Amino acid sequence: MTNAAGTTWIAGTDRLPIVSHYAPALPAATQQRLARLARDIRDQECNLVTVPPLDPRLDAGFLDGAPCLLVEDHSGILYAHERGSDITYTYRALVLGTDGDLLAVQGRRVPAFEQYCRETLGLGAVQVLVPAVPDPRRAPSLACAEDPSFVSAVASAAKRGGGLNLVPYMATGGAWRLAGCIARRAGVPVRVAGPPPNLTRQANDKTWFARCARQVLGPRAVPPCDAVYGLVGLVGHLRRRARASRSVALKLTHSAASGGNLVFNSSEITGLSTVDLRNRLLQAMHASGWREDYPIQVTVWEEPLVGSPSVQLWIPLARDGRPIVEGIFDQEVTGRIARFSGAVPSTLPSQWRERIALEALQLATLFQQLGYFGRCSFDSVIFGPDLARAELHWVECNGRWGGVSLPMTLANRLSGDWSRGGFVIASRRSPTSAVRGTAGFLDRYADHLYRPESGEGGAILLCPGRLESGSGVDLLFLAASPEEARERCDALLARVTAPANSDPA
């Protein structure tokens, strides 16, 4: 459903508004070529879009009017960008919920954040459930599925609503299993707001995505890279790339926020013996959480960067229309591995943004033809001495919700369109901070917070995890202009991340 202002609601409900900001034309010949390519890929990977036969009432999609179960399960990302990331982000999906929905969280509840979303932001009353997790290493979705009381509570809500939508961070096999358990228990239709699990896994695999991008956009659409399947190949490919580039990288293929990136100066590689290089790589990979799985991507680390655009999309079922390009954002990154620290709406010249939107739409159209449904984003890099001489390369697909799409959708819920004013996402890590705990933050900085009824901008707390651990803060800033949003963001972050007791109340 789309209104006159260009806002689309999933399956006719206003719970997840989607606003199209780029609608490039896709020639019929291009659409036909992408359809043929999708058929070829499905023929080669015959189980790519198979829905697990867990229950006949289970499928991908979204049921209009049915309650949602929100689950922020990061187990499909093997190399989360920090240890304990599920605990840090377990509440993040709450910003998608409304009256009658349910949220699964790990560990202890944070009532102050629940009240903040319900009352200050006015998002509605969401029932928060904490499944029993006897093994903390267990995937959250599986822990939910194996907790009879949790399944019973969700099934009761599904019966009352005549169905259920499972909205996972990422539509892993565990998420689908949980959805199947609920469908069997409730006896009502259940939809997973995400693609089938095999397609989910492939979309988030950097090596698989690189192959797709080459096929869709041509061989120069991605950085020079190789998929390697063992240590001997890893050493050989890394040496070869190091001879042709100043910096090289290993990318552990299922990772988020650059958590699986290992970057080396080429001079470090060429000066090591084969045995020493092998040992150094093993040490670095294991320190990053590597589980001895392959493939690993060996790639050139392209510098200097002019920009790191991320394209946010919603991919509906093919019968419901073409993929929607919701926005192009300039990612803010820090450190050698380019760790995500925030994002702002892209300020690239219009011709660059139009090109990026068109190429992203082609990639998304292939995904839709393959059977993909739901949230998706594509990350790219623009590198070169300046924009006039720069190149565009696509580096990964995030077949899931994330650090840009969640606040973007929240802003749509609060203001109708995230682009109406200034918009800044800030994710800051700080070993010490002026305030610890969600309740303390909300009280201390109450005058800085966004309040929908005021008509003015302010800070929005996206999740409580870092505040609870005293390790930083994750915020969205909305304001009348980009300049105001940035100024207010920087001023508040300087206070929040200052050493403890240094910020005057």
C-alpha cells in the first residue's frame, strides 16, 4: 500500500513504514537478463529458496493485522563486532514494535528502556519475554523454541491475532525453526519477515555476494578478490594480492560492522616466511572469533576512500512490486578495519547517488527474482584521489536489519519520513563514560531527548546495552537541519563519553 506522499506500509499496516527516495528506471532488457540470471543461480543451487517443511502454515511474508514477534538474534553472524553483542543489542528491535507485539530479550530486562519506548517515544505497549537460556552460547532463536513457556505465550498471542509475523534480525534456520514451533502450537498462519534460510546465509556471505555483483554489474563492480578454502590457498592468494597492492585484507565472510576484517600492510606480508605468515594469520583469525570455516575472502584494501555509501532497501514479494530504495547513507567508520561508528544521509553529488541507486536496484531485483523478501542493504566504497577520478566497488550485502535500517524505520514512524530534517546515527564506544545505566542517562540528559509532541529535534536512545555495561551509547539525532543535528550530536556525545564524573549535571 502506498499513499500520495510515497510512503509504503508493509502489507497495509503502518507498523513498518517504508519511504521510497530513489526510483531509477530499469529497462525491460535488464529485467529480463536478471530474471535469466536468477533462474541459472536457482538451477545451480537447488535448495537456495527452500522453505523448511516445519509446518504447512509457515511461509515468508507478512500478515496484515497480525501481531509481531521481534527477535534480535545475531547467531547467524559468526564474527559479531564485539563479544556479547547479542546482550548489547538484544533490545534494539523494540523500536519496531507496537501495541500487541512481543519482543524476546536475553539476560535481564531493562524496564527504563521499555518505558522510554512506550511512553516517551509513544511506540506502544510491547510484551517483553525473557526465554530460559540454560546455555548462554545457544542461539537466541533456538533458546526461544526450546522454552515451552515462551512458545506457549507467543502461541496464545498468535491465536488471539489470527496469525503471527516473526520479525527476526536475520532469517536464520533458528528463526525459521522458532516460527515453525509457534505455527504448530498455535494452529494459525505464521510468516517470517525475511528470506528462506539458505538464501539468507548466501546473501550475507561476502564471497557469494561478490560473484552475484560481478554477474549483475560486470567484473569491475567489486574489488579484486578471491574466495579461498584452506590455509595453503589463503597464504598463496594473500601473497599474490600483496605484491600488487599497498594493503590487503582477509574478510571472514559472515561478519557485521567490520568485525571479521583483518587488514595488513603488504610490506608485512612479503617479508614473512610461509610458516611465519601462516602462524600470524591463524593467530589473528582465531582472535577475531574464527571457527575454522571457509570460504575466506582475500581482497585488496582500497585506499584512499572518498566515501563508504550504504544503500537501504526493502525487497517485497515479487507480486507486490519492485524493490524499494529507501535511502543512501554515508557511513562513518573508525580505525584501520573501518569499524562502523554511525551514518548520515549521503551528501554525494546527485549523479553519484543516482548511479548507486540504479546499481543497488539491479542487485535487489536479482535477489527478489531469487525469492528474497524483507530488509536488505548493500555497502560500497568509493575510492580514488577525488570524486572526479574515483571508482565505485560493492563490498557486501547485509541481508538483515542493522545499524542504519532500524533507526531509519524508527524515524519514519516518528516523523513520517526520515529525510524531513537533520538525521545522524551515532554508535560510540567508550571504556569510561560520564553516566552508566539507562535510567541514569534518560534522567541526566532529559532536556536533550527527542519528544514527538514537542515538534522539535533531539536525541533518541536506540538501545540500552552499552549504557548498561558502561561501554558507550547508541543514538539517533533528529533536528530541523543536518547542521543542527550534527552540532547537537557532537555536543551530547562529548558529554556522554567523557570520563566518569567529569560531566557536570
